Amino acid sequence: MIPTHYFLILSAVLFSIGVCGVLTRKNGITIFMSIELMVNAVNLTFLAYARQFHQLHGLIFVFFVMAIAAAEAAVGLAIFISLFHHKETIDVDEANLMHW
Amino acid sequence: MLTKLWLIPLLPFIGFVLNGLFGKRLGKAFVTGVALVSTFGAAVVGTMAAFQYHAQYPEGERYVQTVFNWFTSGSIHADVAFQLDPLSIVMLMVVTWIGALIHLYSVGYMAHEDGYWRYFAYLNLFLSEMLVLILGANYLVMFVGWEGVGLCSYLLIGFYYKTDYAPAAGKKAFVVNRIGDFGFLIAVFLMFAYLGTADFGLVSHRAAAGVDAWLLTAICLLLFLGACGKSAQIPLYVWLPDAMAGPTPVSALIHAATMVTAGVYMIARSNALYRLAPDAMMVVAIVGSVTALFAATIGIRQWDIKKVLAYSTVSQLGFMFIGVGVGAFTAGVFHLVTHAFFKACLFLGSGSVIHAMSGEQDIRKMGGLRSKIPITYWTFLIATIAIAGFPPFAGFFSKDEILGSALSSPYLPAGVRYLVWGLGSVAALCTAYYMFRLVFLTFFGDFRGTHEQEHHLHESPATMTIPLIVLATLSTIGGFALAWHHTLAKWLEPIYPKIEGRESEFAIANEVPLMIVATIIAAIGTWLAYVRFYKRGLAADESFAQSSPAIARGMENKWYVDELYEAIIVRPLEKISLFFWKFIDAIIDGLAAMLGYIVQGFGDLMRFFQTGNVRNYALMLFLGVIVFMWVIS
């Protein structure tokens, strides 16, 4: 059986990639995908522990996270469409109306 | 009517509201009707109340009617209450009837003026406030009226608001009166603090029961400060001559007959306090006598017909204060009444002259008006004889009683008695002199005005001459009638509470010789005026200016008192105000502003974080999470 810490390391690596993506990319969709990556890294952690301890809590949590991620995707994509209507771009650096 | 005492001030007040709100729209006939009905109504109601009072209280007890409780705070209690007693009734008769006559006169005098409705609204309000002043049953209600008449005085002095001088004169009157009102208020506070009440009866009663002498002296002096402001005594007399900027009937009603006598009334009302504080009485008597002479000397060399009368008023008010100051309260009130008759007559007469002269007030441009406006001339002459003090005209009896009482007063040391009498007698001499100078220059000699003015000369309409005739009649017989068998003295006796050793009445020694002396003094003054002005006219004034230029210039320029006040009070005050404004205020403002700058600077610092860049926010979030994790681990 694959040891749990393998999963955890993979999860940490995925999460870090996601963070880097969020902090460095300008394209809204890419940032969005990076967030998905972070969410799924967390999901992987949940599943790894659920498997190790033979418990259902982790599995159920993953369903919730996926549902929320889907909702977030719906809202987020709507925002990007709206942004594109206004600015002809989805570069988040262009959306800086609230700056001082 | 006695039970509806509040109706007396309310009637003119309704007149004020109607004229003030609707007068402009509804026209002159409406304004005239409302003004006359409300004032004559008040006079009739007041007279009926007086008769009923006399029938119900033949002994002259105080009748008090509480309208409602004004406020109660702890042990301090004040009612809105009106009262009738012999003194109130004397004032009530003078104020309502002379007020009504002057309203009638104003109908003719103001007929061609703009703001006819405004004038009558103010005049009605004045009458209402004056009635509150004299009918109030405690010092607080009196103070309401006191301030009310001050306000109306201000409004009416500044009636010709388009000119430069009238609003300035109104302001001056208002500011100078504030100084006096300050004294009045402090006196009322002292009464509340130490006597626990401001009710006239209770204050007299508790004061007589025994209080510290210093307290009574302080209250009396502070009240006198109030009286100085309202009744134009040294050092606060300066506003009254300037107040002549108002319409002439206003000068007659407010600045001669009624409002300016409020101080005399107030002191007579507080007679119990004053009799217990002889030091304060001495101050009153000395200030009164000095004012009487001082103002009379200025009156000698004025050329504005109203200014002469204004200084005459200040001087005569000084006589009244001599009266109340030496303890002859009845004599003071007596002079108040006779003065109201002849001075109202003189002012209305001067108004008639000004009316005839198409607005000219300078007596150097008059002369020879005797045959042109005979009714005005005769009434003016009668009032002049009355003020000069010839028997049997009104002024003789009251002035003689005041000067006689000054010599016999038990309240003052001998030296002060002679000083007061001496100053008063010289002032009486000056009075006869300047009044006859005025008559000779105005009504005798040749006409000195323009041809156009001469062409327009005309006697005034009946609404103006009727009040003149009534007042001239009163000036003739009023004094004799009130002095006959001591009518007024007996009538006023109940208002003096009995205080052991402090009698309100004292016999006047050598009364007949003093009467003869007073008549001789008046005759000398008249003779001097006759020799100088009847025969030589204006040339007499010029020769005086040449023979003693310093005195002439001093009199002409009112002894430079206005300039003196300007230099020692107004200018320094302006400097201090400027200092506070430019420096102290700037420092305080700076401190307040600094708080704002601190907040602003902090905000400037913080807004660098608000980049509007989403990724920066994400980075902050990320760093925050790391710090958070680090802290909790």
C-alpha cells in the first residue's frame, strides 16, 4: 500500500504550485485554475487521511469542497465575463479601479 | 376688568401681531384702525381696572393676579403675575393715555412715510412691553418688559434703516442698554440667592426683616446701574441723544415720556430696599444731580431741535433721580408724570415744526414760525413754561418738591444735600435758559430757511394738533391738580412699606422761600434767554463762541464724551477682540486642526496598501496566513 505521506507530499507540491500560480499570473482564468489546483490539493489530503483512518468524514468533506468549488467557478466565470464586457480583457491588473 | 389684568398688555400685542403679519397687505386704513383700537382699548380697559381696583381696595393694598407658574426649580419660584397698586396705576394712566395720544398723532405724522405698517406694529409692541414692565408683579416679569421695550426702542430708532446714522444709533442704544441690563440681572440673581424670591412684596418684606447692609447696597447699586442704562444717566446716557434718529413721535413716547422713565419707576418700586441702603441713595442722588447739570449745559448749545429736547430729557431724568435718591420717591414719580406731559408735548410740537419745515431740524434755519403755525407755537410755549418751572404750570410743583426734598432729606449728610440742591438749581437755571433759547430761535425773529420751505409752511392736521392741545392742557393744570391737597402723595402712600426710622415722607423745611427762589431762578434763566436770543437771535450764539471759544466748543461737541468713550472703551475693546481673534483663536483653531492633520497623515500612510491590484491583495492574504500559522504553531 502507498504510504500516506506520499500523498501529503504530492498534495503540498500541488498546493504550492497553486499558490505560485495565484500570485504570479495575470490572466484571470489561469488564476482561477490555480485556485482549483489548491482546492484539489486539499481534497487529496482529505482523501489520504480518510483512507488511512478508514473514516467517512474526509470523503464527505471532499464532496462539499467540490460543490463549493463548482459554485465558485460559476460566480467567478460570471465576474470574468462581466469584466471582459467592460475592459475587453481578463487581465486582473487592469481591474484596479479601487486603487488609491 | 380687574380680574382680566393680562388683557391690558395683550390688546396692543394683538395689534402688533395683526399689523406685523397683515398690515402690509391690508393697507393703511386697516393699520390705522388696528393700532388705534388696540391702544385706546388698552387705555379704556386700564382705566376701568383702575376704578374697580379703587372701589375694591380703597386702602391701596397690592392686588396680584397670577396668570401661570413660569418655573419652579428647588426653592426658586417665579410666576408670570401682574399686579395693581397705586404706583402701577399712576404709570398705567400715563403710559396708556399718552401712548394712545401719540398713536393718534403718529397717524398724521407718519402719513407719507414708507413702512407705515411696520411703524405701527413696532409702536404697538412697545406699548405692550411697557405695560408688562409696569404691571409685572415681580422683578423677572419686569425684566421681560424691560428687555421688550429695549428691543422696540432699538427697532424704532433704526426705523429709517436706509440711512447710515439711524441703524448705528439703534445699535448704540442697544449695546449701552446691555451694560445696564447686566446690572439689573445680577441684582435679581442676588435677590434669588439671598432673599429667595423676586416678588416685589416679598423682597421688601424680607429686606425690612433684616439683611446684611452690604447685600442691600449691592442690590440697590446694581439696580441703579440698570436704571442708568434705561433712563440715560451718567455714564450711560450717551445713547439717548443719538436715539433722536428715530421718528419724532417715537422720541416723544419712548425716549421722553415712558420708556426712559422706567428706571425711576423701578427705583420707586424698590423704595423699601433703597431706604434701607442710604449709601446707594446717595449715589443715586449725586449721579442724578450731576447728570441734570451736565446734560443741561450741553443742551444750551445744540442746533438740532430734537437734540436740545433730548439733552433736556436726560437732564429732567436727572431731576427724577434726585427725587428718588433723596428719599422723596413721590416727588420723583410726580416729576415723572408732569415731565411725561410737557416733554411729550414739546417733542410732538417739535415734530409738528419739523413737519411744517418739510423735514428740517436745524433751528438756525427756522425763526418767525409763531404766526405760521399758531397752535404748535402756543402749545410749545406752554410746555416750555411748564418745564422751566413757572407757577402754576406742571413742572413748577414737581421740580420744586424735588429740590426742596433734597435740602431736607434725612438720608443724606448735610454737605451732599447742599451739593445736590446746588447742582439741581443751576440745572434748573440752564433748563429755563436753553428752553427759551429754543423758543426764541424757532418761533421769533425772521425766517431763515429757504424760500421753498417758507412756501410750504403749514399748520399740522387735526390728528396732530389734538394731542398737542390735550398735552398742553395737562402741562398747565396737571401739576397743580396732583399737588392740590397732596393728592398724589396720599394716593401713593400705600406703596411705601413701614420701616422703623426710614420714613418715606418728611417735611420740607422752608417750603415757601424755596418756591420763591425756584421761581426767581427760572425767571433769571428766561430773562437771560430773552435778552440774548429774543433781541439778537443767532448773533448771541456767535458772540458766545467768540467770547469763550473753549466752553462753546465743548458744549457744542457734547464735552467730547463720545470721543472719550471711543478712546477708552471702544478702541481698547476692539484691540482686545482683534487679539483674541487673531492670536488666541488661531492657537485654539490650530490645536483642533492638528488632530485632523494627524488622522490625515496616518491615512496617507495606510492608503499605500490599497493598490487596487488583486494579486497584491492575494499576496497579503498569503503572508497573513503564514504569519497566522507561525503564531499558532
